[in-house]
Amino acid sequence: QEMMAKVPRIKDVMTEDPVTFRLGTTVHDAAQKLLQKSIVAAPVVDADDNFVGMFSQQGCMVGLVDGVYDEVPQPIFVDDYLEPEAHTLTIAENEPIMNAVSKFAGQDRIILSLPVLRERKVVGIIARQDIIRTFFEMTAKIPEARAAILYISGLEKKQQDFEKLR
């Protein structure tokens, strides 16, 4: 009921306090954590906890392979295998959930998760599965899935119209 009363925001569905890696974390340690937590990517932060990029399974795989086949000197750090901030899609916690849907769906590459930032600090992460779970729960309460999506879109438009009046 509460979620149906307003447009869901990222903060309503994100995972708070996600796994993060600091610059200087070894690829081996990061790989262990990704496997242990069954996650596909994690934000990387600097010494001041500012977001600097995402370390994904792809970066992990390349780093580990480099260590074995290309005999890159050990240790290997996430710093050299992360997707830098400038190339990473992020989202703010107060944005509507549909903004995340647009970011996930509107790319030529597959995006599985988005770091949620507040002034360059990681406050959460939102994954495709969070979006799917949210809409699944919402559509379970409404007989027709199309009606649920139209309902959400209508709420968003109504909220945007209201904000224009302010």
C-alpha cells in the first residue's frame, strides 16, 4: 500500500551499505568477496570514501587472467581493472525508480547495477533484480501488469506537474 501511494524512489528499493572496495584492494581479495557475496560488481572508493569507479566480474576476470597468463607482477590491484567514474552510470537516492529503468534499458551495453551516490559518497546500490522485485510486488497487487506500469508512469507525471507548480 505504501509503495502504491507514491512513486518509488531509488532509496526505497536500493541495497544500503553495499560491499565496496578501497583503492589498493587486491584483485584476489576483491574476487573472493564477489564470489562470497554472489555479486557482479561493487563500487570502489578512495581514502575519503569518494566514489571512483566500479569493479566488476569482468575486471576481476581480466585481472586474474593477467596474473596467471600474462604473468603480471603480483599483487594486482582493483585500481587497474575498474571502470572509472567518468564511464560509470550512477544514480541519486531521491530519483524516481523509472530513472534507473531508463539507465538500465537505454544502454548499448548491459548494466547490471548502479551505484547510488550522495555527494560522491556511496550510500547504496540498485540492481536490475531490485527493479524486477519492486515491479513484481506492485503488479501482484494489480490484476493487469500494464495497469501497474501506467499507474507508475501516471504518478511520476503527476509528481512532475506538481513540482512545476512550486
